[in-house]
Amino acid sequence: MTGQVRTVDGRVAGRRGQATRQKLLDCLGEMLSSSPYRDVKVIDVARKAGTSPATFYQYFPDVEGAVLEIAEEMAKEGAGLTELVSGRSWVGKAAWQTSEELVDGFLDFWRRHDAILRVVDLGAAEGDKRFYKIRMKILNSVTNSLTDAVKELQAKGKVDKEVSAAAMAGSLVAMLAAVAGHQKGFTTWGVKQAELKPNLALLVHLGITGKKPVR
Amino acid sequence: MTGQVRTVDGRVAGRRGQATRQKLLDCLGEMLSSSPYRDVKVIDVARKAGTSPATFYQYFPDVEGAVLEIAEEMAKEGAGLTELVSGRSWVGKAAWQTSEELVDGFLDFWRRHDAILRVVDLGAAEGDKRFYKIRMKILNSVTNSLTDAVKELQAKGKVDKEVSAAAMAGSLVAMLAAVAGHQKGFTTWGVKQAELKPNLALLVHLGITGKKPVR
DNA sequence: ACTTGTCCTGTCATGCCGTCAGCTTACCGA
DNA sequence: TCGGTAAGCTGACGGCATGACAGGACAAGT
């Protein structure tokens, strides 16, 4: 199902080819974190990878194509974020811990993939379906788990029926993603990382359970 | 203090010049909403405005410079968002109305300036101080008002002292901005606009007052 | 050594960028 | 009415990234 890695013109890539390809991806990833997406040029990536622009075009149709590749890879890892929610308890003290761990895990993931997520976000916001799909893939894993959590609490009568589970989960996840994407921004605002996390956890807790947390 | 409008090489722009300049800005704005930022070319903007690329460079150092201009304009309007919070009540039924109106006003503003805000967001996320400053200008107006609201409630003993007012306000505003930026996304997710807004308002209410709303 | 298929690069046409000199247009005072 | 002056615009150009191709370099098997 994975299919072999192929060049643009259809050849299958061998050991050496795959190495080159990977090197190009790595260099592109680095470039994205050090300079604006708009200014990333194929020639720079190629130079950095110690090869030529022509080689780049053997493996990717354009810069965007390569970015999608990196993003896809990241999305696979992102699917693991489900673990932060599924099977956790949303009752009593455990709920507070769940909230905290969710926030921690989420922010950490975002910080690790900072640069590429920015580009994915932009692509998605601009309406590009491919980027949108990737963003979905990452966020869905968390959103769906959270949606289930809310529905479960609703079934037990612990949360108002009026609340739209999906909208609530989606909003919270969007918040986490946004804050994560502007972490640097908050510091300039005079908000320290240390106070940010508990507040996010508090909002998550409030949103999901509708109650103040018991710590 | 406003200073006259000047060309890149220092001449003051007259009536005709200002008109051309404005036309270029308008066309750039349109282009941004119809095609990805990365693909916006000076030549396209110029053609659309019925002029030549050289003319564009008379008025703006580059595409980014022009975008900043548009963004600055929008930021002025955005300062008015303060009205959505300052002087409003966060007690009882009034609090729920305040929340709803804040969400409404915010989402509306974002929808109106959709395209340009996307670019500003990207620029800010990439660490460009100029874009960051503009984003601040818009969000600060709301964030500061919200921060004050929380502090006031804390002074009255209605909200826990532990809560960091700034972090809470910042997180909520980031959430609103994020959701607003991906409004289309939510619909694909099976979440309707109609259920989104009340949920956001609920989260805002919960975050600021720490309590469930009285409707 | 020879063949085969993979892999890389030199080169080229194309098109956009950003700049300049120089032409046209509008305004203003005499 | 008529220059003079500054504003406004554009054609043209060097420079650079893009993307396509053909041919050379390389590894592996025979």
C-alpha cells in the first residue's frame, strides 16, 4: 500500500536516490524554520543539500510538493496524539491531570514541528484541500477523541445536552493549535509559558466538563 | 503627523499618484483573496490595475510592503473591536449577551478581512516583527479589555486569584482568531455556524467568569 | 570488460524581479 | 498664454529562479 518511492518521471528510486531525496527533504525542513516560506527557493535547498536544482525536480514537482511530503510524514506522527485523550478519565482529579497532559503533549508536538505546521496552516486557510486534509488528519485524532469524551459525559448527564460536542472539541483544539503557533507571541505579551499552560488546561477542563477543576 | 504619502524615491504623491497607489492596493487585496500569497506576483497586480510593474515599485518597496500597508489600514478598523468588551457587564444575564456579541463581532471582522489576516498571521508566526505588531494592535484591543474584565472580577472575589488574567484573555482571543480563520474548516467537519457561535460564547463566558452562563 | 538501469548535472528557453533613464502629463506662477 | 518644474508612467535591461532535456557518471550483475 505504501508503494515505492517514485521520481516525477515514473522511475522507481533506489537506495542512493532515496537518500538524496531524503536529504532534500531535510534541508527544505531546515530552510523553512530559518526563512519565510515565501522566500524558500529551490536553488537554495539544492545548494544546501549539495546537489543541483535539476535533481530536486526529479523527485518533487515543486516546493509545495516537497512540503506536502514532509507534512504527510509529520501527520503520521500526529495521529499518535489520540493517546493524549482516548481512554483517559474526565472525572474528578483525574480530569485535571488529563487536561494538563493534553495541553503539554499538544504544545510540545507543535513546538517540534513549528515551521512546517505554519505552512500547513496557511495552505489550509487558503483553501488548499491537500493541506487541509493533512491538518484534519492531525487535529481529527484529538478532536474526535474529545468529541467522544463530551458525548460520554452528556450521556451520563454530567454535561448539558445543548452543548455541541463537535463544536466544543473543535474550538478547544483550534485554540490549542493557535496558542501553540504563537507561543513566542505570548511571551512578548508578558505572559510566561508557566502560566500559559495551566490556563489552557483550565479552559480545556471547563470546556469539556463544564466545571471548575478539582486539583 | 500623518505625513504625506510618498513614493519610494521620496517624491510626494499627488491626486493622480494616490489614486494609482490605491488602485494597486485594491487589486493586491483582491488577488490575495483569490490566489495563494506565495503566488501573488507584482506583474499580475500591475496588470490587473492596468499599469506596469515599474509603477508598482514607485509606491512600494515590494509585495510585502504593500501588504503591510493594507494590513495597517485594517488594523485601524480593528482597534474598534475594543467596543465589544469595554464598558460591558460580565455579571448575570448581561455576561452571556456580552459573550455572544463579542464572538459575533469578532467572527464578522475576521470574515471581512479574511485574506489579509491570513497573511498577517503567517508573517507574525514566522517572526516578522512588523506583521507581529499589526496582529498585536488588533488583538490587543480585545485582549487588554478582556484582561481588565478578568482582573476586575478577581478584585471582587468572583474569580480565583490563581488565574492569570493575561494568559486567559490571550488564550480566548487566540481561540477566536483561530476558529475565525478556519470557519470553512468547521463546516466540513460537520459543525454548523449556528452551533459554533454559542459554543464559542460559552467558552468565553466560562473562561472569563469561571461559571456557566445564565441565559 | 560489458550491459543495464539508476542517478546526477550542464545547459537552455522562459518568465518574473527590480532598476533606470527618459518620456509624458499636470500644475503653477508670471 | 506660456514656459518651468515636479509628478507620473513605461520600455528596456541585467539578473535570477524555474523547469525540461539529453547525456554523462556510477553501481550491480553477468
